[in-house]
Amino acid sequence: MSWRGKEEPLSLRPGLLKVCAGVVEEATEEPYLAAIEAARQAVALRNADMTPRQRISLGHAIELNLVNRKRYPVELLCYTHELPIGKKRFYMARRLFCQTLIDQLGLTDIHDLSSPLRRRLD
């Protein structure tokens, strides 16, 4: 099953992926743990065509990829976690994970910035 016909998550700026990676890597207490669990649930709900074990594995694979994309590339994660998805769908799930994490932590002001380009100060 593909993401066509479903609402795709908004694209995120590269800096926000780093924020998500930092939260995932250093989360040891509330409210961070609750936000990560909410992001896992959002990804699991969007991937209803997978088995429950695969949905849980997808959440953990996204977390590993966020923390270290070179050590845990998408192809390796999909193979080791036995995920029946390709790179595009994995990246869309990762965007949904980060978008949900940002919204749960109240970082929506950062999320609403429309342009990654710096504005010149006059």
C-alpha cells in the first residue's frame, strides 16, 4: 500500500531533523518520552497495512536512522527489521514521526518557519 491518496506529511527543514535526532537520542524523562511514544503511534496508525510487529519495528528503525543515518541507512534498517517498504515510504514515515514529535513538544513555532534561507538584517 502506498501513501497516495493520504495526506502526506509536510517537508521539514534539515535543522528540524537534527532537533528530532537530539530529542530521540537524549530522551530520558517526561515530556520527551511521551512525545516519542506519540510519534511512534502516529507512524503505526498511518501504516495499517503492516503487521503489529512491523509497525513497532518501523518506529524503532526511524529512531535509529535519526540518531545516525550513516551507521543505520534505510536499506539496512528495512532489511534487518523486515519492513516491507522502500526508501520513499520510510522517509515519509520519518517526516511524520518528526512532525508529530515537534507538535507534541510545542515546537510548532520552529516548524512554521517557511524558508530555510536566512533573512538579511538591514
